[in-house]
Amino acid sequence: MKFTKLMRGSSAMSLTAVLLSSLIPFSTVSASDDHGEAAGAATAAGPALPSFEAANERFEVVGRVQSDALKIWLDDWATNAPVPGAKIALTIAGRKVVATAAADGTYNVPFPEADKAGNYPIGLNVTGVGNPVLLGATLVVSDEVVHVDEKAGIPLMWLLGGGAVALVVVGGGFVLMRRRRTVALASIGVLAGMSLVGLGVAPQPVIAGAGHDHGEEAAGPAGASPDQASRLGNGDLNAPKSMQRLIGLRTIVGATTNSTQTLTLNGIVIPDPNASGVVQSQIGGRVSGNLPALGASVGRGQAMAMITPGFDPGARTALVADQGLLAQESALAQSRAARLSDNGGAAEIRVRLHAAQQRLARLERLEGVVPAREIEAARIEVRAIQAQIAADRAETQSTLNGLRARQAALTRLSSSSEIARAPVSGIVSAVSVSQGQVVASGETLFTIVNPSRLLVEAQANGSAAAGIGGQVTARTADGRTMTLLRQGAGLSLINGSAPIRFLIELSDGLRAGEPVTVFAGSSVPNS
């Protein structure tokens, strides 16, 4: 009876101790104990494993430290497919080593430096799969990674508590052997409960609850396995190489091509400048003659109108004065030319010529007595005087001819009329004058258009204008369609747009100035 009571008491004490230990397994901080500026999420993420990446146009190499080894994934850069059968020679901080191929398609390299923080330059020489490839990268092992295992060690108090339990069990055995069951069982229960309580109150890792934020010390989202995909802050999904191998992820290289987009442009029908023209007056005056009707067909060189010059009183007085002055100058020039022709030159020149000729004759009679050079000098002097007389005659005649031409021009200006002629063949599309109208010099009288040679001019954005080419279609306001061919684009922008002109294949029924809608395809680069 006593034994039963003691057993019950000891069991109750042990159970109480166990319950007490179960109530305090961890020290926690509630969400209300906030030490930062804003509440953060609970964090228990460890630092990321050290890794490196290297790539060129053929291969992509990813390496990651696992324990005391370096695991390497070698994939094709374009397709992300694993590259088996390669030989990878590495130089890690001056140490040369060759990677060994694993059954899962990766390559392993011993990395005893995993527990030493620092930057490790890595050079890779990939052979056995085509031409050799040299790649380089840097592996960074941080202090946080090196000391992470020290923070995760088994607490000393847990080890002491376990030893205490073992001692309780052994001691209880000896007591039982001495048959003091009542006291032994009670002692075992009490010691076991105290040991468990000791285990319960042993120091435990402190984990901050929700909202316990220490500002910049707050860690990121809860850590996961390095072989597990994770969602980044911007919404992208980050899949490590092991996950890519597991799901057989493959990639393709996108090529940059030119795609065509349809542009709608506002255009207008204009005449071809090489097949259209205008009739203008050169001198100005009064219009007369048989004027062509609007829409009439005319040929190149056909007389369109007659322009009779008109003068105001002041201009007519000046014209008469000019004519009189020219008449006087012409008469004087003609009189001088006659004298030079009849008498052989002016009086002074004739005297010089006569004296030079006499001296030459006297020297020639004394030939052999006088030096020959004197005779030759006399001959040269005679020829020079004769040349001067000829030049005076020519100059006088030229002056006379110029005066006569000016007299003829003034006569035509005062009496003759200008005949305006068509510069091209076509249809008269505009008539700007009527009989008796006085027009100024340079004023347009008629406009001629060839209806079989029309253009369409449209305005397009500068960048889009460069890509417009090939066949283009246009539609008029009443629904008629036509095919256009690009003729050219201007380099000068008009209100921010470049002018483009198109040839119309069939322009029947179109009129200059008619608005149209142009549908053009523009080639733009597309990745």
C-alpha cells in the first residue's frame, strides 16, 4: 500500500516536471516588442551558399559551394542543355585541379577553402567538347557563411541535461538491486523530473516573433533549400541550376527580325513637276489673243496669250529719251567708222604712219651701208602703226553694232508684244487671266497638268518614313483605291514630319489637290 502511494507521488512529481519543461522550450519575443521603425516578418533564413557564374557565346558555367566541395553545372548557352563528357580544369587561387564528372551530369571539385572567408579567383578551361574555352569568375566566401555552423551548434546545457538523465537511470538501477524499491522509485521519479526541467530551462535560440524588427538587421524572407525555386521581390521566379535540371528547362535564342506595321497617312494628289507647268509673263502688260478655255488640251509650244507692253507716262518719257540718246551715239560712231575706213585712220595716226613709211624707204635704199637692225626696226614701227589703225576701226565698229542692238531692243519694247506659250503638253487646270487684263512681270496666267502623271504627297514621322517601301495603297473619299509606288522622301521636316511622294500607277479620274488616305507598311526591328 505504501509502495503504491509512493509510486503515485513520484509519478506525479515527474509528470509535473515534464510539463514545466514543455512550457519553456524556447525564449520568444512577441510581436508587440518592436525595436525598429516598422514591424517586420519573422526571419530564420540562413545566408546563401557561395556561388559563381561564367558564360560566353558557347557555354554557361555555374558553381556552388557544398560542404567542402565545389559543384559545377556546365550547360549550353543557347539551349541550357547539359554538356556531358567535358573536361574542366580549374585554377582556384593559384591551385590547379581537374573536376570529376558525377552521375547527375554535374562536375565536382574539392574545395577545402570553404571555411575560409575571402575572394577566390577561378579560371576554367573547358575541353573535350569542340574548341577549348577559357572562362573566368570570382567566388566570394563571406564571413557570415563561414560562422553559420557555430551559431547552429548543440547548446551545452542540452548535453549536460542528457548526462544527468543517464546518471539518474544508472543510479536507479543500483538502488533497485539493493531492493529499496520504494525509496528508489521515488528518487528516480524526482531526479528524472528535475533533469527534464533542467533540459527545459537550458538556453535556446532566440527567434524574433512577428513585428520584432531591428531596422537594417532584419533578414529577408524565410530561407529555403538552395535547390528550391524562389520568388524575387519584383515578381520574377528564380530557379537554381539544380531545379532547371530537374524540370528539363530549355531555352532558345531570340533573333532580331523586321516586322511590318501598317501606317495610315493623310495625303493629297499633286501634279508631277516634270509633266506640269505654268505660263507666266516676262515683261508684263495687257493680255490679248485667243485664250484657251479651262480644261482644254494644249500642246507644248502652243500660243496661250499675247502680252502687249504697257508704260506709264514717266516710263514712256524715259524710253523716248533713251532712244534719242542712242540715236546720237550711233550717228557719232558711224561717222567715226566712216572716217577711219575712207582716210585710213585718224589724222595724227596717219601722220605717224606716213613718216614711218618714208624713213623705212630711205633706209632700204641704203641697205648695205646702214646696219640691218635699223632697217628691221623701221619695218616693225610701220606694222605697229597699221595694227593700231585696224584696232581703232574694229573698236568703232563694235561700238556701232552695240548701239544699233540697243536701239532695236528699245524699239521692240515700245512696239512689239510677248507671246506666252505652253511649256508642256496637258490639260489647262487653272486660268487666272481674261481679255484686257494687265499683268505684272512673273505673274502666272495659266496652269497646265498632265492627268496621266500625278503623284501623292503624304506626311510621316521621320523614323517611320525610312521604313516605308514597296507597294502602298491609297483610298479616296468616295472609296476608290489605287496602287502607289514610293518615289522618295524629303530630308527636311515639315511640322515634325517628313514629306513622302508616291507615284500613282493608274490616275484616271483623279484631280490635283484631291485628299486621299495612304496605307503604307513600315518595317521596324522586332526582337
